[in-house]
Amino acid sequence: MSICTVCGYDKNPDGSEFCDACGAELTVSSGNSNPPIYQAPVNQSFSIEPTVVTTPPPMQSQPTIQSFAPEPIPIAPEPMPIAPPPPIEPVNQSFTPPAPIPQTISSPPPVFNSEAFSESHRPIPIPVAEATTAKLIAKQPNAPIPEFPLESSNIIGIFNEEPVEIDLEGFYGNETVSSQHAEIYQDNGFWMIKDLGSTNGIFIKPVGQSRFGARVTVPTILNSGDEIAIAKIRFQFQSF
């Protein structure tokens, strides 16, 4: 290895002409085994480049976390005490209670009498003399007997075992007629009709009316022109 006489670098390969460290020309040795003595160069200044220290950038300041404190809730001021109203003085006014109403014991209501009601609400009958004659005229077309003259007492029904004055055997609807169905008779100058306990009853349509009334349950006065229904068989009553 060749030793540089200038800088003393001893790693130069043999046969090198210049020092790998400082570039100085190397002196070829003449076979002397002793290495040359290193001599420091005279008046040779050696400067060391200053090391540049880079100042790191200043760290950005982190945002300061401010603590949150809730605002205090305002407290309403205590209300001022209110003075109670002055007491109301009682009015000196005398009160006289009203006199009690005398209670009277009323009599019980009268019992409703259907027969008396029907008698009082019947139309005013037309008085008929005792010597007046009357008859029943059949309303049924092609009736076997067109009319029946009336005597002072007449039983209407179907001849069976007991005789009747007005026999309705041959009339249409005779199956609804009882054997002794009704009676027409004179009483104090009036013609009357009553039910003899029949099954299907008797009905009267007063003269001038458009429909029959309720079933006859009590003796009823007949007026000339009234229509009579013996069950399903109809007649017109006429007096002379």
C-alpha cells in the first residue's frame, strides 16, 4: 500500500500516482522498507466547514379547549305578599220563611169503565117509533135471500137444533157464522143489536163513515143506513 506523504493516508493501492484522500502526487518508494516519516505540511490551514443546524418550524398551537359552564338560571323574585281582603260584614236582613203549602189528600182517580165510555161516546141515536118497521138488505151479490123483514125480536144465525128468524145457511161465508150469532130487537122505541157469544163477532159501520168500528161487545143502537157485518156476511139496516 502507498502512503501519502502529504496527508498520511495509507490505504492507497500500490502503483497509484495520486492519493485517494487528498489527491497529492504519490512518491514511489526506492525499495526502502522503512516507511517515510509523516511531516505535517507547513503553513497549511485546515478549516472545518460549520455545521448548519436547521431550526424546525414552530409547532402550530393547538386550539385551546375552553370549559363550558351553563349560564345560571335566573331566579324569579319572591312575590310580594298580598293583603287579604277585608271581611264582609253580614247584612242585617231578617228572613221570613214562606208559609208551608197545605197538602191536600186527593182522591184516587176514577176507574176507567170501557162500557160507560163507549156508551157516552156513541152518536146521538135517531129515535124511532115503536110502530116503525125495519129490514136487513143483503150486500152480497146474488144472495139467496135479498132482504129480511124484522120483527120485534130477531135471532140471526144458522138453523141447526134451535130455530132462528134470520137463517144465513145459503149465504157465502156462512162457515164463519155461529148457530145463534146475534139478535136485533126493539127497546123503548130504538132498534138494538147485541152479540150472543159468537165466535167471529159483529161489526157496525155507522152511516156516513168509511170503515167499520171495533167489535160490538155491548148492546148497540142501530140507525137507518148503518151497515152490519155478521162475521163475513154484510147487510144494510133500514127503518121506515
